[in-house]
Amino acid sequence: MGQISSSLSSGMKGVMEENMKKQMDFQMGAFQLQMERQLAMQNEMRERQMSMGIARAREVVKYYGSFYAVLAVLGPVAAYKTKSATPVIPLIPLGFVLTYQLDAAYGTLLSRVRSEAEHIMNVERDMISLPKGMPTFEIIESVRLENKKKQQ
């Protein structure tokens, strides 16, 4: 009789272990799927925000370019009439601003920034490290408990 119950319990143990393994595999797959969806959603939101930023920069260029064009026409006319170079002096710094805006809206500024960011992440990692390192659960929990004590 003892052998029967022993073989029965070892059989149940094997079935339970197999079911536990299946459950763990299922949970891991569900967690991976959830993580992939979350990453895809975050990337989609990042891309939408970036495209809105580029579209906004292009809109700024339209207005700023129009302003600069008017100034580029009227400045020399005013300089000719007043016999002074003062009205055209603002064209120089404003030209740099317009060039930057054009590069941000239509040029390769974002590619150069991305390239520099990758360089910093690969070569100069210490420049972006957090003071005291990455916060851990224990640190956050101790701060939370300290704040809770202060409130009481």
C-alpha cells in the first residue's frame, strides 16, 4: 500500500512540476509580449513627437524667412536712403539664425545631433551617468519611509 501512495504522489509531483513550468513559460511569453507592445507604443509616440517638432520648425522657418526676406529688401533700401550701413547690420546675426532654423527644419541637424548623442553614449558614458548611480528599490523605499515619518 505504501508503494502505491508513493508512486501516486511522485506522479502528482511530476504533473504539478510540469504544470508549473508551463505556467512560468506562459507568464514569460505574456510578459515579453507586453514589453514588446510597450516598446512599440513608446517608439510610436516618440516618432509622432519628433515629426511634430520638425513640422513646427518648418512652420517657424516660413514666418522667420518671410521676416528676413522683407528685412533683406528694406534694409539696403533704408541704408541707401540714409547713407548709413546701420539698417543692414541686423541681417548678419539674423542670417545665422535663419540658417540654423533651415538646418533644423530641412537639413541634417537632427542627424548630426543623433550621431553626437550616440558618440556620447558609446565613448563618454560617464558624462551621462546619474549621481550616486541608478536608484534602487531599497533607496526609494527608505526615502519614502523617511518622508512618511516626517509627515507624522
